[in-house]
Amino acid sequence: MQLQHNGLPDAVPHFGHISNIVITSPSFHHRSHIPRVFTRDGKNYNPGFNIGPLPIGTISMVLIMEDTDAPKHPWAHWVVYNIPAVSHIRPHSIPGEQALNDFRLAHYCGPCPPNGTHRYHFRFYALSDLVCPGDKPTKAEVIDLMTPHILGYGEIIGLYRQSDPENN
């Protein structure tokens, strides 16, 4: 299953209203540059996030980070599921269980575009249940399992270009 341009899985069965979730980051502003420490050119730490408010009934969250400017786009850099219903995710943390990203790794792989400025979408989904995939799930498996349980959605976009002077 693929994600639509709005970040929601295609063919999402709408069992009710999908709430908007406000996502901000103490690490970078929406549509601004991601600091080098959060990239593979730096320490490769994941950024922190402020989340909320979450819809009533939220049991867990899913976070999918994708580069929408990658040649094979969207390219998943991080897939985390069964994140508790929290209002903050700290930088350099593992907030839940990690699925395989498009590098076939089960951990955060920060920005490192080969050329130009790329957009990195951090998409958050509030769910009414836990996601229970098998061992080493893929992004597609997590999306299939989460789709019927989506209560809310929010995202923040960061930019990164290796040669940006402000990122050095």
C-alpha cells in the first residue's frame, strides 16, 4: 500500500473523522533546514518532536519519515510503530518499535541526499490500537496494519542539502 500525497495511506477506509494533529519540533521549524547533527553528515540523531493534542482514544502512534525528493520516492528513512500516546519525543531516542526502512535497516537513517535540497516528511499517525506485525516488518506491513485504526494525522517537513552553510 502506498501513501497518498497528503500522507494518508491510499484506500484508507474512513471509519470516522481523521483529526489533525499539530506536530512541531524543538530541533527545526516546519519547512526549514534540519541541523547537521540530525543527518548522516553529522551524528545521525533523530530530531525531537512535540505532538498534540492527540485524538481521544489514541492508544499508539506510528511515525514514518520519508524523503519525497529521492529518485525512488518516497524513500523511507525511519518507520516507528507502537509509540505510546505521548506529547513529546526526545532527540536521539527510540520512541517505539522500529520497522525496516527502505535501506532495509530497522533504525533511523538521517538525511544525506546525493544532490540538491530534499524534503523530509515526518508523518505521525494516531491509532486506536497497537500494530502487531511479525518479525522485522516493512513499511508496507505497518501501513496495512495501521490503516483501519487511524484516528489522527499530522506532519512536519524539514529540508536538507549537504552543502548548506547553515548545516555545517
